[in-house]
Amino acid sequence: MSTTKDPRLLCAQNSLEGLSVGDAFGERFFLHPDVAESLIIARAIPASPWYYTDDTQMALSIVAILQEYGEINQDRLAESFAKQYDSERGYGAAMHGLLMRIQDGEPWQKVASSLFDGHDSYGNGASMRVAPIGAFFAEDLDLVVNQARCSAEVTHTHPEAIAGAIAVAVAAAWAARLQGSIPSKQEFLNLVLPYVPESEVSSKIRSAYDLSEKTPVQSAATLLGNGTHISAQDTVPFALWCAAQHLDNYEEALWLTVSGLGDRDTTCAIAGGIVAISTGVSGIPTAWLQAREPLPKVDRETITLFRPTGPKELALIRESGDREFPPRLPEQPIFYPVLNEEYAAQIARNWNAASTDTEYIGYVTRFQVRAEFLSRYSVKTVGGSIHQEYWIPAEDLPEFNRNIIGLIEVISKFRQLPT
């Protein structure tokens, strides 16, 4: 039996760490511009503690939903945003109203589309929280785009807000894909642009592409925006310009970003969430991590299990969206997941694929279950050392299904020709 962590989730958590430290770091520089600029020039580290804002509070929900479902489930994400709403975290006025209305039971679709008299929100809120999605789905850029869009729509349905979220998520995905190979600023932005819908966001990213690395940060902020207007198009291009210049150096990326002032917690959250994917958490200064208030624990230990199955049971699993095993039949009082792929393959090959009841086809499925839930059951060894399994009473199967993290995936298939 071994506990595992999904490498996609680890990457998303690295992004969350970078995002949250950047958010809390930037928040500490909301001072008179003259004071803030003098402290930044002196590289004066703000006094701790650094409290994070709504940027991190909402990103925590993103990561929790990715862990729970393996994708952005919009209904559950809306519920999480509303449940975790904390009026002290600096939400914008529109988000205050939106989240309270969802708490009161209004459908998120209705609430999100009614903002600003039905003109939708193009604020930067969908962009500030999205980097972990790019980290999680980095292997599939089309999926990154789709999932970023889904995450944005829960609160921001305006095309500019969606374009901003997609741009940040794709940038985060490329930071994960390019680890060990640091491109130039132009090369990095050129990788991001093809995935960003035509918009003011994409137009300004092209402007960022054209800027020299030697362009003063104040000039870049004037041209691209620095988040002062709290819009996606006024925030994302500048944050990407900063991140692209220091993908290999978290500290330099954040000092550059905060130098642009404006909505500095959000621009630093975006840049930090991207760059930390490239550098890893080890690239974030230890003193900065210690200064930021602790994050609530979002990861839960899981155990990898396997289940041999036939085509009929697999069809029922598919009907559930690959999230649940079907109820036991009256003559099946126990559900038997196993702890070893080799053992599951033996059953699938020697039993399922040898039976007319399973059409001579056997599959092995793999899935993750919360260790806390499984701790109430003992492991049964029913043969050799590899023949280990849990005996889950049929009446406990619905709760077992609720403790599956992510999707049930088929990892192998066996077929025998009838004799």
C-alpha cells in the first residue's frame, strides 16, 4: 500500500504557493505612492505577517475543486467560492454582491450574467486565481483553455475577462512545460498568444511582446495598464510582461511587478503564480513564505487503488462520469478494490477476459481514495503478498464513492478469443 500525490496537483500547489506569496507581498505595498516607490527601490522587505487577499482565497477553491473532481466543476466551484467568502479579504463590490447572492441560493449562472446591468464583468478576478489550472492541465493546452474558461464563467462572463483568464492559464501551462528551458520574453509571450481569443487583452499582450526588456517598468505600466482600472485588459498583459522576463527568478519577477504599482496584489499574484511553477517552491525566498500567513491545508492524503472490471460494470462507471462504482447486486454484499496493479491485472486477464459474462474482455481501473476514509477498514491478504484488497460492505459503497478523488481511469485491457 502506498500513498501518492498526483504530479499535476503538486504543480498546481506550487502555483498556489507562488500566487499567494505574491498576493500577500503586493498587498503590503498599498501605501502612498512616494512611500511605496522608495521602499521598492530600497528592496525593503515588508514587516510580517503578510495577509493574503481574495486573490488567494478564491485560488484556494480552484485547487480544492481540482483535487476533488480532477476538473473544474462549475456548480461546486460556485458553492466553494460562496462558502469560503470572507468579507475581510478585499473582494470588489461586485464580488461581494455576487457571492452573497449565491449564498442565498441564487443560481450562479443568473447572478454572473446579471452583473453591471447585464453587461457582465470584465474585472481581473477570473485572472488572478487561475494560474493553478494551467499548472494542473499543462500537458493539454486545449484543455487548459477550456478549463480556464469554465472557471471564469462562474463569476465573469465578459469576453475580456475570459480572455484574461485564458492568457494567464496558458502562460502557467507553458511555465510548466518549459521547465529547464527558459525562453526570452518575446518567445514566451509568442507561445501564449495563439491560445488567447481576439480581444483587448490579446492586443495588449502583443504590445507587451513588442516592448524591449530595457523598457522602464513605469513606461510599460503606462502602455499596458497596471490594474488600476481592475479590468482583465488593464492587468493581465502587464503581469505577463513581468513574469516573462524572470521565469527563472521569483524574487526578481515580484520586485519588477510591484514596481508598476496599480493593483499590486493582483499583478503580483498573477506573476507569482506563473513563475513559481518554473522555479518551484524552493525558488520563493524562505523569509517570504514564512511572512505570508499560513494557507489552510487543501491537499488530503490519498491511496491508489485498482479495480478489475468487465464491460457492463465499466459502462455504468462511464455513465457516472467516471466518478462512481455502481451499486452491488443482492448477491454481492462486498465491494473488493485491490491495492496492487499486478493483482488487478491477474483477475482482469484470468477471470473477466475468460468469461462469457464479461464478453471475454477485462479491464483494470485505477483511482484515488482518501486515506482517512479507508483507515476504518483493514487490508485483507487473500493469497500471496500481492493479493491485498479492501472489503467494503455494499451499504458503504455510496460513501466510498464520495471519497474518490478525481476520476476512475482505465489503465489496461485484456481480451481473449472464445474457444
